[in-house]
Amino acid sequence: MIGSVWATKKDEKLNGNKLLVVQLTDAYAKPTKGLIVAADIVGAGAGDQVLVVRGGSARYALSAPSSPVDAAIVGIVDSVVVEENE
């Protein structure tokens, strides 16, 4: 998570949701070119590595099937272990 989005005018279904800017990374936590805006439901903070779901899963996580959300932060990552192929 690298930033926040402030929107004084937005769809009313977004009210109450904190919107955060997320830098996408690969499995080794190296940044990729992508940035997304995601609704935060877990209280993530600046610099946190987060778990993001997209599409219908994001709306399901928000318990708002008609919400105009395509990405939601559903977890704060403590660690990642990637096993190397030999």
C-alpha cells in the first residue's frame, strides 16, 4: 500500500470505504508496473504488504454486490515464502 485516495464526490455506495493506492508486486515483492485503487476492509496502513481480491470477489468481501468496486484489500501480509524450483 503506497497511498490514499480522497474523493469528496463519489458514488454513494463508496461512502464509508477507505480507498488506498496499491503497488502491485511479483511473488518476490518486486514492484511491477501496475497500480490499483482498492477499498480497504482490514485497516491497512502506509507501507503494509496487502492481499487484494478483484472483481466479484471484491464486492463479495465488501458485502455489497452492487458496489462499483473492482478491488478490495482483504488481508495484511505478515510474510511470504516462495519455494525455489530445483
